Amino acid sequence: MNCKSLFAGFLPFTFVIGLSEIKAQTSESLIYPEEKHFKNMRQLTFGGDNAEAYFGFDNKHITFQRTDAKDGVPCDQIFYGPIPKKGKLDYKLVSTGKGRTTCAYLMPDMKHLLYASTHLSADTCPPVPDRSKIKKYVWPIYESYDIFVADFDGNITKQLTKSPGYDAEATISPDGKTIVFTSTRNGDIDLYLMNIDGTNVRQITNEVGYDGGANFSPDGKMLTWRASRPQNDEQLKEYKDLLAQGLVMPTSMELFVANADGSNAKQITKFGRANWAPAFMPGSKKIIFASNHEHERGFPFNLYTINIDGTGLERISRDSGFDAFPMFSPDGKRLIFSSNRNNKGSRDTNIFICDWVD
């Protein structure tokens, strides 16, 4: 996970698309010739910034977060809908519509979802970093984020975190018993586990640096996540100075894997740049992720796969803009991700789904 709250740029409405767009959904023109692992690709959203899409345990529904000021969504809110067999995606707002939200995940009962929200602090969107003053590309780590459970009518049914500081980026283990999330409750940005009801919170990373966007393997035995690790005193000071302002700089992150309890952690990439949004592939032996490491200017982002021992790197996607937030369906048959492809020169980021071909 990968959490678009950390991706700058990304209704109680059903989004309706025209006939030409329905035709585009089923067209193989959405797939670049080199994208040999993609088949039957369809575009599920049209317009705005849409990302962080996650399958439900039933393989049939997704949640995602969306920003589109022209549709009255000035900062990320959470939406839910059934994956259509063809045609348009009908979705509805399932967060409160207040504050900013991120990182939704459907609960095992398929009647609730969890997500992080700032709505207890204010109904309005929290301020974004002023990069003209900071002069660096940074992500905000809002202390007002807490993790909530809600039903599909937008009603909060439980608050899972109440500690001071940032609590977000939560995903659920395949057996539905455990949540992994990111928190600043100890003064750094670390990974924690808790039971599905919010009890038995325990810290599982302890190195200085950002640890976040964790996902479980399909067999439930491992975790993968993104992390920054300051390499010298200058980088350490920069990291701590930014963190004191509720910020983190994501331009240098690498991927890690560990046992599901956090033990035996290993770094599996050393590519430099921003390597992030990792998710396990079917079989729990490979990881799919987004990276800009092949590009000196830091763009585009494309999807890659790699073995859990760091070998076998393969570039999967070829858009010249942005491909990220990949996730496989629980049955391992389909991939969902966000992309700038087919946005007709706009800055829109949309959600795409396709069959996976080995």
C-alpha cells in the first residue's frame, strides 16, 4: 500500500461515462506492445485523480480514493463499488466526506471497510506543504490521521487508533485477523501490527527512517514495504528536521521484506530513487512495485517485478507518465493499478484492471 495520501496530485455520485469511453475500456489499445503480462485491460475510472485501489476478499469489489475538485471532492475521499464485467464502474462515497482520507481496505465480512481520516481534527482538507518555501518534494504526515472502520453507508462504526500522531496505511492479512499499519507514535515512522479489532498493538520496525505502505503475502507468512534509511549525518538531520514538521521526503526509498511478525527483515532493492507501492504476487515468491529508478529526471514511474531475494528484476509497464499502486486480486487472476495512460494529455490518473499473463 501504498497510500496516495503520500502521492501528491490525487462523491456521493455515480460516475457516468459515454459510449466512446465504454469502447475504450475493452480495447487492447490500452496496452503497450511491450506489456506482455497484460490482457483484456479495461479503464474503470475517467477523470480526476483515482488511486490506491484494493480488491475485497471476494475478488468482486474494490475500494479506492479519489480527488476531483470539479466534482466537489477537493481532497481524497474513499469510494466503493462492484467490478463490472463490462461498461462503466458505478461507485459511491463511503467515507464521511470530511477532512482527508487515505488507504482504504475492505474488511473480511465484506460489510465494512477500514481507512484513515483526518475528519476528527477538521471537516476541511488539511493544508498541503508549501514547496515554494520548503523547496523539496515532500509528503505530509498528518498527525490528525487515525484509522476507522465504517459501513458502506458512510457510518463510522469503530475508531481503531487513538494515539497521538500519524496512524494510517493499513492493510489486512489474508486470514482477516491482523492489520499492519504505519504510525509515528514512537517519534519515528514505523510499522505496527494490531488485531482486527484494534487490540494488541505491537511495533515491528525500529530502524530510523520512514517505514510504510506494507502488504501481506498471499500465504500470510511475509510482509513487504517501502522504507527510507538515512545513510549519513546530513541525511539523518534532514530526515529528522522534516519529520519535526510533519513531512517526509520520498525521493529515495527501497523495498524490504520480512516475516509477518517483522522478524528477519531484509532489503531487496538498492536502486536509488523512489521504489515504492510493493505488493506480493500470487505464490508469495515475487513482488510487484512502482519505481522511477531508470530515469535520471525521476519520471516516469513504471511497474516492475522482482523476486523476494532481490533477483530477477523485470519491467512490466511502459507508460511514459505514471503507473503505480499495483495489486493482485486474492485469486491471483487479475491486476489492478493506477495510470496516466489514456488521459488525453490531461493530468488525470485513473484505475485500470486487466488479466495477468505469466
